[in-house]
Amino acid sequence: MHRFLRLTRAVEDRAYSLYRAGHIHGGNFSGRGQEAISVGTALALEPQDKVAPMVRNLGTVLVRGYTAEEVLLNYLAKATSPSGGKDNSSHFGDVEGKGVVSCISMLGTLVPVMAGMALAGKLRGVPLVTLTYVGDGATSTGEFHEGLNFAAVFKAPFVLIIENNGWAYSTPVEKQTPIRDLGRKAESYGIPWASGDGNDVEEVWRLTRRFADEARAGGGPRVLELRTMRMRGHAQHDDAWYVPKKQLAEWERKDPIERFEKRLLKERVMTKAELDAANAAIGREVEEAEKAALAAPMPEGPEALRGVFADDVPFRKWWEEE
Amino acid sequence: MTETTYIGAITRALHEEMQRDENVVLMGEDIGAYGGAFKATDGLQKKFGEARVMDTPLAELGLVGAAIGMSYMGFRPVVEFQFIDFIACGFDQIVNFAATSRYRWGHACPLVLRGPWGGGVRGNMYHSRNVEMWFVHSPGLKVVAAGTARDALGLLKSAIRDPDPVLYLEHKHLYRRVKEDLPDGEILTPIGKADVARAGEHVTVVTYGWMRHVCLDAARELEKEGISIEVIDLRTLYPMDRAAVVESVKKTNRCLVVHEDTRTGGIAGEVAMTVFEEAFDHLDAPVLRVTAPDTPVPYSPPLEDYFLPKVADVVKACRKLVKY
């Protein structure tokens, strides 16, 4: 649990500097301060479960078995990245192996998809649960509602995490939706819900585990709202000037990783020396991953034509022909 | 041999494929107990059960999304839109999620999206639309449209077996008007291959769907005047059988595109460009087209009749082309 928390932050810190140095093109997203949600939820799942992480759920991707190098390769758009350079950020996955479903940039879209996957598992008689995340913003989308309704009607073993981090880009949650407990939206569909402290990784694990067990046992879908705070901007280019400094300071004090480490030390699960050694090892691991990822090749242009269908779609650049 | 209507061919295709592959499931509104608004899925829930013929809530985004999720777990969902116009309600999931699936993360999405399409039934603009180009223009989707009962059967079976998402358009005007004797046994129409509905010498007329019949009627009229037109039914809009069109134009030296779809952004533009790119030297006349105007489909009969291309329009256009 500790390892994945620290590894998530280390990889994102690395990505931050890579972005500043111009190595990462386009958008890069940070889940800083929200690591407990990704790690706690992912660790609460069974191997046969399917999970669809969003861009601030890097911890989920790592728990499921992707390496720091693979993640950085994708951020760097390399040929050997999990998406082959076809998509950015953490838009990759592997259903059969790691049980990870790739997200897309449109928010809320994964709700009906994962509900459908849960239904499929149920129809096949496999005791699996599916899980995905939405932010406070995505609870406004049609797909959030259509997907939850579908899951409820078909009693799909689907767990939805509402990661309420207070902000959808520059829109505070008060302007996003009129109710404060976002989990209440689940009531419209008769879906049991709970809310919890998203910055307490053990609480996250406990609540997720309980809901996953209930869904797995045939109880139908569940919604878990976890409260946290987005500590960086919407994306790396966004300095989040609109977030009150007071709010950031308040949540800085509740940093999920520091909290957990304090607990580990207090309860003597680890000594300070062991903790420092573990963190240093993670630092080295990510440094190596960065080196390898930077050295990897970029894809060749014509690769852009491949992978649309099972058979390639030909395209002549006649103006380049002799 | 059994006399089969166009819609009967669709039911037969669904039946055969569901029998052949237990992973084929149907999802849509009112398709189960009710048998579908047009009865395309009549009897299938009784035969295959509720787990394989699912009545879903009224929510196209939820429906398509769930079908995508099912397809990721080895099922082969066939999603019905009660009228294809309502596919717009599920647009995000189709073009952003399903269509891009294989390309962006290597995981195929073997989905079939089907529904009654086109006009001529006084259904109003929300039950008569030609939606094809929205999807022809979204890389990662195949788009097919049958004009005959045989192709309705063969294309649906092929679509269900295709590993990538396919939009299968079935023309509601043809549902019960087209009747053909179809043999028993396996009939598969390849996706990506056009059909020479009628061989001819003077003009290549490229068309699809209901307009196949309109063009064939025009061909019979024109024959009386000594004008022989070759009618090419595209059958697949994407990936279009460009070679078939080019080969025909190289023979006839004239090309007319006829589609029920509205003018701007209709596939006539794509056909014309293909002909210019690959057969310009063979042309004796510009590539021309007969299409609906750029309006929503009007309701009142005289208005809709003005909107839709007719046999007389095709006849007049061909006469003009041969005079070039």
C-alpha cells in the first residue's frame, strides 16, 4: 500500500519535470493529493475484476501491474508505449491480462461501459466486479445517469467511485450541481451509496472492499463518494489561480501519503530508517524508468495508418510519389 | 427457396447468427417482448431468452456504452435503434469510444448498430433521416446499407461476424415492399464490395439503399430511348468499393451519383473525387449527382415528395449526361 502511494507520487513528480522540460506534449494530468483513492480502491479488488482508471488514477494503473516505465513511455508518446503512441496520458489498457480498461477524454463515458462489462461477467457466471471513477464534474453528464440507471435495472456488479476533489477545471463543485452529497444521485436509481474520507487510504480500502463484496454477492451496483482535493491544476498548463489558497493549505495538512506514513511509524509497522530506504528505492526505480523511457524510440509516421480496423486502410500520399 | 421480405431477411440473419454463436446478443428498446417497433426481432426473445434478447431503458448513450462493455467481454452485441435517427442520442459512445477502440488501445469492439433508416413513409424529420455520413466520417466504423433482401441477409451476417464496429442501415421503405426468393443455406455478403445491379454501357449510376430500385426503374425507362445505364449498388459506404466504381467509369465514361441523402456532405462528393483521382482521363462528362436538398426531411406528402429523388429525376439526369 505504501509502495504504491509513493510510487504514484514519484512518477507524477517525474512527469511534472518532464513536462516542464518540453518532453511531454499536449496535456499531462496530476492526481496529486488523491493518491489514496486510486491505491486504496485498486487494492480492494480481486484479480478477475475489471477496472477503468481515469487520468488522475495513476495509482490504479500501477497497482494493476503497469510499471513506471510503461507509464512514462505513454506520457512521452514513444513507439514502445502501451498505446504505441496512438493516445496520450494513461489512455491504455489490457482487459484479459491486467484487467484494465482504457478511458477516453469524454467524461462519464466509462459508467455505462463498465456497467455493461459487469453485466457481461454476471451473464457468464464469473464472480467479477467492475469499477471506475468519475469526478464531481462527470456526475453532471448524461452518461453518468444513463450508465447508473442501466446498472441498476440489470443489477450489474458495478462499483462507481465518485472522486469529489472539489473542482472540475475551474468550476467549483458548488457551481457544478445543487446538492452537496454527490452520492445522493445514486438514490435516484435505488443504488446504495456511502461517502468517506478519500485521503485515508485504509478507509478507502475498507469501504471499497465492502461494496465490492456486496456487488459480487449479487447485491447490484454501488456508489462510493470519496472526498479529496485536487492539489494541482486541471492539467499541467493550468496554475489553478482560481483555487483559494486557504483551501489548498487546509488540504495540504491532510496529505494522504504523509498521513499514512505517520501512521506506519506510530504503529511501528516500519521504522524511520526502513521508510527512508523504501522511499529512496522508489526514487531510484523511477529515475531508471525515466532514463529508459526517454531513450526509447518515437514511432514512425506511417504507423499512424495502422490499427483502425483488423485490416489496414490504405492511403496514398500521391503528391510524394514519383 | 423461400419468399422473403427485406425485413424477414433481417430476422433470418439475426436468428441464424444467434444460433451459430451463443455470444451474439441483442440489445435495444422494445425488442424483446414486443418484438421491435417494426417486428424485426419478432419471436427471438421467446426462442433465445431474455439474457440474449434484452429490453433496455430509453437511453441510447447507456445502451451503446453497455454494449461496448459487453463486447469487451467476448459478447457480440447487436444494438437496435428504434429509428436510426435516435442514433444521435448515442453519438458520443459510438464515435469517441467504439470507433477509436482498436486504434487507441488495441482492443477491438465487435459491435453492430442497426436500425430503420431513410424516408418515404411520412414519418417526419426524426423518423426519416439519412445519418450515414456522420459515421462514414468517423474513422473506425464500417457503414453498410442493403438494397435487396438478399443483401439485407448477407450484410447483417457479415456485420455480426466483423471484428470491428459496423453501422448496419436497413431501409424502412423497403421493409415489406421488397420480396425475393432466397435460397436456404449460408448467405454472406462481403463488406467492402459493391454490386453491379444492372450492367450497362453509357452511364455509370452509383447508388445505394432505396435508390437502387429507383435507379433500376429509371434504367428500364431509359432503355426504351436506347440509353443503357450501369447501376452500381455500393452496399458498403465505408470502406467504399472504389475499384468497382472506377472500373465501371472506365467503361462508360460517364458517372452519375444518386442518393436519398442530402446534397452537401453526401457520399456523391466522395465518389466524384475518387473518379477524378483514378479515372479522369476516361471521363467524357463531369461527375454529376441527383440528391435530396439540404433540408430536414419535411412531413407533408407533397413536401417530402419534392425532397426525395424520383425515377423521373434520374431519367432526366441521365439524358443530360449522355448529351455531353
